[in-house]
Amino acid sequence: MIESGFHYIATIIIIIGLVTWIEKKYPHRIFEILPSIVIIYAFVMLLSSFGLWAKTKSINDTYTTFKDALLPAMIFLMLLDADMRSISKLGKKMIFTFLLATLSIIIGFVVSFGIFHDLLASNAWMGFAALCGSWIGGTGNMIAIQGALNVPSDLMGNIIITDSVNYTFWVMLLLALVPFAAKFNIWSNADTSIIDKISTKLDNSEKQKTEISSASIILLLGISLCINIMSDAIASYLPTTKFLSHYTWVVLITTLFGIFTAMTPLSKVGGSNLISSIMLYMLVALIASTADFSEMSQAPIFILAGSIVLVTHLLLMIIFAKVFKLDLFSIGVASLANIGGVASAPILASAYSKALIPIGVLMALMGYILGTGGGLMTGKILEIIAK
């Protein structure tokens, strides 16, 4: 049994390294169904369930130190690509479509939680808030909300499984609908000419980052950790409530730092995606290291509740398409930009045309900006329903 904090963190890092290396070296189909981040979570949680490490003071202190240091830094780096000036080039209609998708997802969570909350634990609203953050932005937003609300690890296990299962089916559905775009657009009376204009505009203004180097990585890492310190200092002067804790303020302040810094030359320094991805893997593994498989008996109900969110979202987006004359590409990519994030929205966009990939990327980056705040706001609504 591991009792040293150093041995504990070293074990987690080697697990992350092995899984991601195997995914890169042997790109098996299983990684399309179960992303490496889910496999890491499940494997670390399995080791935790078998008691590979004890909850000693050294391990608990190491867990807290790493988690508190990495989370704000990851949020900051994750948002460096989200330049509002680039996003504004999407045009009003595309941004409006994205916001409709976000709104329909929030409504979906309210509807689903209203149906299932009596069957779930009293703190389940926290987990759904984290899932909402993921389905507006991405896994990084989910982990940010987990930290801000201090969501229990066993609850996060249910949420990560719910996210993975529902996301897989959702991607399959949206890709399967691509051949029906022409018929859908006739039904909705959509004008698709604006999409071609936006795509051309984005291709002509693509942002170039500098080459990733040891210097750029050290610079970004140092700045991101300093942002953590600054956010913590500012948060200490702000009032706290049951919902807005000190750490919630740290997360929100870091988000603002990331949004504003994305409009500075620092956003062009290469390496932010690489470092934030490593931090994300670390944070997911750390959360899993305190979880236990025996505490995940409610996973089927969570998965069903997640599917109700998506069904509600689908129905609302079809109605919005008819009312606002939206095309299938716009609502599909807006949906996947929310639910799938920057990893999958460009894939769906490319299924329509490779020229449309930048639209998928920028929509997904909008989700990163809105995900944490949107998830926390939804969490507040769900907390009221739970009472």
C-alpha cells in the first residue's frame, strides 16, 4: 500500500503516461468509444477501490496541493485560444444559433433533474452542474465546476460515465443526420449562403501560433501558476456565500483572466493546449484517486437522466430551426460544439465540408468561455429544485 505523497503522485503520472502513450502508439477502435481520459479515470478509480494507496496526511496534502494549483492554471491556459475577436467573425446568426443550443441544454438539465431528482442523492445537483459545464464547454469546464462546488468524487464517477455514454451516441446521431441536410434545410426554409461567406472570412484570418519550445512551455506554465496566485489573492477580498465560495471566486476570476489574455500577444505563444491537456489528465486522475466503484450504484439513473437532457435539447433545436429558419449544419455544429467541445465539433463540420472546420473550432471555443459560468448558474437552479 502506498502511503507517501510522492509515490502516490508518481503512480498517477505513470498511469496517465502509459494510457496516453498506448493511445498514440496503438490507435485502437476502443479509444473512439472510450476516450483515454475516461479509461484513466476508470483505471485510477479501480486502483483506489482496491486500496492501492492509503488516505495518509502526506497523500491528502499532496492531493489538495496539486488539485488547487493545477485547476486555475488549466482554466487560464484552456481559454488562451478563445479570442473574442476571432469568435466575432462567426457572424450574428451563427453566434445566435450557438446560444440557442446552450439555452436548450440548460433547459434540458432543468427538465431532466425535475423528473429524476427524487431518485438521486441530495447532492446530485452538484454533479449535474458539472455535467452541464461539460455539455456547454468541455471536460475542463466540468473539472472547474467540480473544484468550485467541491463535488464528491463518487458523484463525479457517475457524471463522467454519463458524459461518455451519452456523448458517444450523440456524436453518432449527428453524423448520421448529415446526408439529410438538404431536405432539412428545405423544411426549415434556411438560407445557407451566409455559411460560405463566414468560412471564407475565417480562412483569410486564421491565427498562427509560435512553435512550441521549452522556453514557451516554461513561460506559459509560470504565467498560468502566477494567475492562480493573483486570482486567489483577489478572491480573498470578495464576499462568500454557500454557493459562491472562495474557490468558486478563484475559478471565475481565472476565467476572466483567460478571456482577456486571449486578446493579447501571449495567446500566440505555442504550448497552451499541450500544458492544459496534461493538467486536465492530472486533475481527472486525482479526482478518480479518491473515488470508489462501490459508490457508483446510481450510474444507470444518471445515464438515463443525461439522455433526457439530450432528447429535450434535440426537440428544442428542431423547433428553433423552424422558427428562426436555421440550417442543419448550424444547429448540428452548435450542438456538438456545446456537448462535444473542440475535439468533436470540427469533425462534424468537416463531414459537411472541410472549409467549414474553423466554424466548428470557434463555436467550441465559445463553449469554453461560457461553460463554467453556465454550469454554475444551472447548478443554482438545480439546487433550488432539489430542496
